[in-house]
Amino acid sequence: MMPLTAREQEYVLHAIVGAHGIAARSDFFLWSQGPLQALLPHAVLVCAQLGADGAVLRSEAWHSAVLDAAQVRSYQEQAAHLAPAWRAAGRQARVIDGVLVHANMAAGGGSLFALFSAPAPQADAARQAYLLELLLPYLHLHWLALPDYLHGAPAGAARAASARELEVLRWVSIGKSNEEVGQILGISGWTVKSHLQRIYKLLGVSNRTQAVTRGMALRLIGHQR
């Protein structure tokens, strides 16, 4: 067992407690970009369900950056290739080809989690692997239990926020009204309002100021000067 620093202990506890509040896909997204991100910084988290033979049955990528469908597919394919490498490496959490990987396997199948761009170059890979090992049961339990998974949807269709929603949020963050955002994006002010309502629901907020604040905290948009 690797000793944790006081800050790591705090982050682990925060991640575990936060995981118990996951009841919807938006909850999982916010958890992955909040408590999990604080403990294990990453650009993209790929979650994959594995069959009894270890083959990937389905997968999805969680990320705050705007990625197109081809980029999402690429991450998912890389994660699929990491599954046999993880088994060959002793079925332990570790960095494989620059990706932090761990899986939960049982007789009937399991799940695999791949964190891309983690750990950072200066990070202790063994320490990052140990932290992922601690959180694996929570990732496994809460991702597999998520409702309304879009079976058969194109890669990226299940992402938490669309590119247009993030675009709207960025313009709102610099003080643009719904009408002004609509003119910039070539859509109606009513459509902008609809995008904002979906963003509010996603982020668990009730107004545009809260949405901008939460969006900055989750790095969905940059901090404005």
C-alpha cells in the first residue's frame, strides 16, 4: 500500500463521497471533470464494457474539450487495443503507451477505464496507477449503472455537451445576450435560450451567471480577463 499525502487523502475522500451522488449521465460527467480530474488529471476518459472474453462490447469517451466524431472514435479504438495489453501486463493499473489504464474483470465480463494525457510527464506513474486502483470500484459501479445509454449511437452522440452548446456558453461568458449570440451563430434567440436551458440542466445550475462560473470551474470555457 502506497502512503498518500494529506492532499491526496482529501481528494480521494472527495471523489468517493462525490461518486455516491451519481444518478444521471450529467452527474457522472461533472464528477469526472471535478473530483476525478483533481486527483487524476486527464484530457479524455474512455469507459469500456468488456465481455467474458475480454472483448469490448461498448465504449464512450468523456471529455470537456470539443472533439469531432473521428477523434472520439480514435480514442475509443485506442482503448480497445489497450485491453489485451492490460491483461498481458498482469491485470494491474499501469501506464501503457502513455495512457493510464485499469480494468475490473470477473467471470462474466467487466469494464476498462483509460485516461489519456495522464499522468502528466512529471507525475509519478506508479502513484497515479495506485490512485486509479483506489477509484476503480466507483468508476466500474457508477458508469455501468448509468441510465439511458444510447446503444448504437454514433461515436460522440452521448457526449455531455455538444459543440454548439459550448459555443453558446462561451459567447454568454463574455456578456453577449441571447439575441446577440443568435446573430453571431446564425440561429434565433429562442434557439439560444433552448441551448442555455440544456446547459443549465447539464451543469446543475439555474441561471447564466452560475452556468458561466461552473463552466469555467470545469474548464468547459476559458477564464475571461
